[in-house]
Amino acid sequence: MTTRKGHFQTALMPYARLPRAHHSLHVLTSTVDVFGTAHWLLGEHVPQPGGDVPPFDALVVSVHPGGSIELTELSAVRARWPHLDRLPDGGFVVAAPRARRYEDANQVQVFDALGREASSFSVGDAIEHLLVDEAGQLWVGHFDENPIGIRRWSATGRPTWMSDDAHIPGLFDCYALNVSGTTAWACPYTDFPLVEIRPDYRERPVRVWENQVRGARAVAVHGERVVFYGGYGEEQDRLAHGEMVGTSVEQADVGLLTMPDGSVVGRRRVVGRGSRIYVQAEPFTEWGVFDLSN
């Protein structure tokens, strides 16, 4: 609800909920895939700090946009603090954010639709985001302990695009990454430009807009409009609207994103997909959505 320019609140819309029958298991991670299906990776035990974890079986609970529920058992998962996404063929990708060595062949596990490991490979240490696109390509953004930028990989572990020669200003830590269709949008630290990446556009695969919004952890795009979610300190719930004009983002209204009941979000996961930002707050059993196209 808008109160006055620069001071408005927008409530998340309820999107997907983990069925209560599975609440006894621990939520290892959760995501929303490129087709809008929400997934929870569940385990018997809470991860503990320390050395290697023995491989364990895990359950993926998938809630489709129409409400149907699908269960997939994954065998011998190795990641303690996993990233998760689904492949278009029904398989899953599970990745450990840290690689103990730069070439850790066990870092990313690819599971087939029956939950069996089909392959594994490394994409490099310090994964901040791992998002699969409609073509089954894996987009990986890294945090600052491995400032190698943004890369795209095939599901067999072959690099298919790298940001090394893309001339993205200040690409040191991939704060925000949005993957929709086969396009990626990013807003990286330190300069926080808005970046559009279309590797298949050979003449101009990367476009960059200067941006004054700092610290956003998610971005959504619809036409020429853009919204940045999150920020530093007291701005963690900020929702900053802007418009792409020329080579820069012109900032418009700034407000707050809240839970559906108007309360503060608190600790959260966020996933950017096109015009949508999905937000999941503790205890990580429900997803809400903000859609810039509405």
C-alpha cells in the first residue's frame, strides 16, 4: 500500500508451502526453479560445523505452481550447506559452496530424475548463487573469497560462458543474480551496476547500466523497469524501483518489502527469476513472491 512517495510498503504474496507432513525433517536449502516450481531439500539431521560429512540420503519435496506435490529421493548427497536447483529433464543439481581445493571434483553433483548421481565436477570455490536456466545451463556467481565473477556451465561441467572479458565494472562479489529463460541479470559488488547477460547474442552479449542503489541482494526486471531488494544494515528490507534510461538506472520510489501480514521479513533466502523475487523467511517452510509485472 502506498502512503506517500518514497515511503510505501509492499507485502509479499504467499506462493508455495512445504507440506506439513514433511516438517519433521530439516530444511537443508530451498529454491524456486526457472519454471516456478518450489523445491525443498530435506535431511534427517541439522548440519554441523567441522570436517567432511559422510554421504547422506536426502528428500526433495517439489511444489508445482498448480499445487501438485512431487517427491524425489537423492542418494549419497555430499554437500553440508548445499545449493539446489532442478534441471529441465527432471534431475537435480546439488552443490557445495566451498571447494576444499580449487579442482574439487565432488563439489557439484548432478542427479538424474530417479535421484541417482549421474556426474560430478567443480565450478570453483565460494558459490554465492547457482541457478539453472530453461536450457539446463548452470549460472554460478561467486562471493569475494573467489572473485572470478559470473560463469555459465553445462550440466556436464563444461564452461559455456565466463565474465572474464566482459568488462563488467567492479565485479568482485556477485551480490544479486537473476536467471530467467536463458538470460541472466546481475548486480555485483563493488560498483553495483545492473548487468544483462545474453551469451547467445554474439554482437552484444553483455549490457551494463550504471546504478546508484548499493547492497541489493536480489533484482527483478520487467521491460525497462527494475527493482532492487535488500541493502546494508537498516536497508535489508528496502525495495528500490528504477527505470533503465540510456546507460544508467534512474531511481524512482523506495519503500519496504514485508511479509504477507505486514511484518518484518527477518532472516531470509531470496531467488530472482525475471520479474519476480521469491523470498523465504525462517523457518524456511513458505515462499512468498513479489512480481514487478503486477
